[in-house]
Amino acid sequence: MRVKGSIILAVLVAIGATAWIGSGQLGDRQAPDIAATLVQNPAPEAQEAFAVRVKRTVAAPYVRTISITGQTEGSRHIRIASQIDGRIVKVGPSDGVPVSHRETIVQMDPEDRFARLEESRARLTQREVEYKAASSLALKGFQAETRRAESAADLEQARAQVKSMEVEIGFLTIGAPFDAVLVDRMVELGDFVSRGDPVAHLIDLDPILVTAMVSENDYLQIEVGQQADGVLIDGRSLSGIVRFVAPSADEATRTFKVELEVPNEDLSIPEGVTAQLSISGEPVMAHKLSAALFTLDDNGKIGVKAVDASNFVRFHPVTIVGASNNEVFVTGLPAEADVITVGQEFVVTGEQVRVSRTDDDGKGGPTS
């Protein structure tokens, strides 16, 4: 059988090898001593742990500053329209001139309105006399109660007519509803205007607003009442309070509108000027690290590698909350962490490493 033949072959090979060694064909060399060889060449030891350098970082309060570009806008715009028909007989300030509350912008021809007012007042006096007489006769039983009610209705109609004429005459003069700047007066002396025609455009520049559109991440850090500073394109500085944060995002840009209210008593800041705003957020505990220390995990999440108390490598996902020069402020690390500064690209999470430290004073971290 095949198995029996293999056994015979093995026996023959063993006999031949023994005879060869015994014949001295090895020359001057002796047969190797297996035990001696193992002693002289022991099995290789386990590979030594990889060496990395770490630096202790300590979290400290950091105030995030949101920088956005905005534009100045008037706090109020109003377009005044005529409420009656009439011809312009007087005009006030020119375009671009500040106007005070109730200052006349244009005045219209009263025509016969004052005469009709006097007529209405005379009729009112007549109706008052008629009503008193009708009431007296009705009380004595000499006149029906219906006549008294009719006189009362005529009296109220006369009063309404007087009031209507007084209001119409009041519309002859169109004045500023608040302190503002006259942007545009649409009529001139002699123009005829109808009810509803535009007469003037006013803008309120005190306070002035700085409006900007912010991203979703920045929007979450801004609240009404926060202090903010800014610089105009001409170098002038400004300071104000956030007065409005949009409750919904713009559908096209997915950004949120923010308004900063800035005092402008001398009206020196016009509308439409570009401004760079800086809004300070709430302080957070953050670490200040070099941007070169960031790496990605298997899922593509940004973070840094650090070592724990037993010198095992740990990956910590981080969130960037600010930056300054070549340093970045992040959250997501423990309050104190030994971040790997050299060798982080050659080690993996869970690996034990040999550690040398850049410093041991435990100081550092961001400052507010």
C-alpha cells in the first residue's frame, strides 16, 4: 500500500543520513548542538512600544468672538402720502436736511374749507337749540318723543360735520411724524396732489442699525441684548446692542438676519455704509492647540490624539470654537489632557506608547 511505501522510504532516508554523519563527510565541523544553539540565539523579544511626545494642556475660559460683515440702515423709514386733495402752496426743508417732530414739510391751499367749517359750526349751534326745545316740549307732553329723537340725530350729524371739517383742515399741513432726515420730497410749490399721492420720504438715523446675515452656527451664539462692537469702512468705531435676531432663516441662503442698534445723535453715520461687527458670545472652557495636531478618525470626524494615565492612545473628537493666528480653540477634551504633539500619525487608538513630555508645568490653555 501507499502508506507502507512511505514508511519504508522514511526509514531508508534515516539510515542513509546516519551513515553519512558517521562516515565523517562533515569535514572538520562537528554536528550542531541544538541546545547550545537555542541558548546562544534565544527567541526574539516583543517589539518595543512606539515613542511619542506629549504636551499637557489645561482648559481655560474662552470668549468666542463672532465676526460678521454688515451694513448700516435707518431704524425707521416712512413715506408720507396726502390724505386730501389740494394744491401745494408752501414747501419746507430740502432733501437731505434733518427735520424735527411736527416740522412742516408741505402745506396745501385751504380753499373754502375754513368757510365750510364756520358754516358747520353755525349749523351745530342751531341743532343744539332745536334739540333743547324738542326735549323741553317732549317732557311737557306737547310734542311726540319721536320729534325729540329726530332732533338728537340732527345734533349728532352737525357735530360730526364740524369734526370732519376740523380733521380735513388739519390735513392741510403735512409735518414730520418724528425727528428724521428728509430723504426725498416728491412735490414742489404749485403741484396738485390727490388723496393717497406720495409727498415725502423720511428716514430715522438715530439710532442707526447695522444689519448682517449670520450662519446657523453663529446664530445659535447670538441673543437680543448682547453687546457688540464694529468698525466702519472709513475706520470709525461704533458700539451697540443686538436688538433683533430673526426667528427664521432666509429660504435662499439659510442665514439669519441680525440687527445691531447704535446711537447716532449727530447723524454722522449714514445709511448704506459697510461695517465689520464683532459680537462676543458666552465664555466656554476650551483648549488652545496648534492646528497641526488635528487628525481624523475612521468616520472622518476631526479630533486629536492624547494619552491616558496608562499611556494608551485615545482619540478625542473636538469642536472648534475659535481661532487666533496659528492656534485653534477647541472643546471636547478633558479638563486636563496630554495631547500627542509628535508621532500622532504613527500610532492608533488603543495602542500603548512610550511617552516623553514637552513640558511638565501643566500651564497653558486659552485665555479669554
